[in-house]
Amino acid sequence: MTNAYYGSTMNDMNNTTLIETRRCIHCGENGFLELSNDGIAKYENGALIQEAFPDIDIQMREQIISGIHPKCWTEIFGNP
């Protein structure tokens, strides 16, 4: 996962990390997602994204992978 985001800020109280995702190819902006530390560890150790983050919808998982925001994905490709 280290290639999927640029920066992170840990929140020990919620056991989460705020990650900055890649720049979106559509709008040119980076995005931010708060992810569980457990999920991040699983993903970085090779788990499939849907296994590491089963509680996150497919559009948010796509943002982790590619940086494309859900709204931008819809503008580019239509509804998923």
C-alpha cells in the first residue's frame, strides 16, 4: 500500500490512520481517507484490498488504489 498514498497521520484513539491518496487523474486533487490500522497492515502485507478493507465500499477502495475520487469516477465512467 505504500505506493497508493503519499502521507499519513495516525490517530491512536480510533486505531486509524488518515492517508493522503494519489492525485486524481480527473480533477488533479489528492484525497484523504481514514483507514483502520489493521486494514493498512493487512494490505501492506499482501492482502487483497477487499479483504483488508471489507467495510469500505468499492469506490473508496478504488480511491486507495488509483486516487480517483468516487465523484470523479462517475463523471469519467458513469455509475459503477
